[in-house]
Amino acid sequence: MAVEIIARTVELEAIHGFLDRSRPVPGLLLRGEAGIGKTALWQHLVTTARAGGYTVLTAQPTTSETRLSYAALGDLVSAFPAAALEALPEPQRLALDVALLRSSSAARTEQLAVSMAFVSLLASSASAAPILVAVDDAQWIDAPTSRVLEFALRRTSGHDIRFVLAVRSGEPAPLGDVLLREISDPGIWILELGQLSLGALHHLFSSRLGQHFPRPTLVKLAQA
């Protein structure tokens, strides 16, 4: 069941504008402190995109996966049908299979071949439907997947493909930096999430807990 998103009117309007295909906006960066609500907005964006006909590729890496190879790429690629994978040129398909541990081949994983395979999948699929590549907590994405996405960011500008990254403020997020650097025309949108107002906190506690706190208590909760 969908959860109401409280006091994020501006952010929700921006998300719907970002997904408007009449607007050529290739990237969106959601940025804010831990627990501020990035994932809730990210999930809303993903759900809205799917309902709007986008093919959505998602990954939600965790801190324990940062040292793994191609962990997030496996999540992203899982959105493609088997036929799309089988249609890849053999060197690209083999490299992708090896990288994602789908093949017992002793062949060495070639970063370039894996990256080209991902771009090929994006380009071929974008001809049928718009694509959204959505990564939550992108500051924890594993390095090999990050390099694949960097490669894709530079080579998909001519296709109906959009990228959204949610990153935590105050932590290194190299992929977010690449998004800002590589996509400059027409540029990306940045949503900086701030704290909720006292009125929004009142609504939150009332709707979720059925509790009504006096203003001094709300002030203390907001500060905490």
C-alpha cells in the first residue's frame, strides 16, 4: 500500500516534471542527510515511472556490497528480458555473463566489454520504451558497477534514457559527481531535501501515530 509523502509538494512536482517526456532532462540527483526521506521519494519516482510506461532499472546497494564486483549491475540488468541479453554480440554477452557469474567460463572479465554490453542493452531497449536507471544510496555502489554507469552516462545522450541517483549528504558519492560533470546539456536537476516543518511533523505524528504533541515537544523533536 502506498504511503503518504508528507510536506514534499515541491519535490513531488519536480519528480513528475522530471518524468515528463516532453522535457529533455537526462538526470536527477536526490541529496540529503540520512533518514531525511530520500528513499521514500526515490520509491515514489520509480513507481510513477513504471506506471508511466518507463522500463525501470533499479539498484539499492548497501554498505556491505561496496567491495563486491558488479553487485549493483546484476540488479540493474535483471530488468531486461532474456531475449535482450541473448541478442547482444557474443563478446559482450560472454563478458556480461562472466561478470555476473552466469557463466563458468574461465575468460577474464573485460571492463570495456561489460560496459559496452550495458550500453547496448540500454540503447536497444530505449527504442521500444523510455528507460529510467534509478540507484538509491548511490554512495555505496560498488566500483565496477560505478564505472559501467559512468561509461553509460557518456554514451546514451541520444536515447530516451534518464538517470536518478539518491545520495547521502556529507559522504563521498563519486557516481553523483560524475552525473553532475558529464550531463551538462540541458543539465540535471538537483533536489536538496531539508527537514520537515513543525506543521509537517504535527501531520506526520498525527497520521502515523495518532498522537498530538504540544509545540515545545515538536520543537525538541525537530531539533533531535
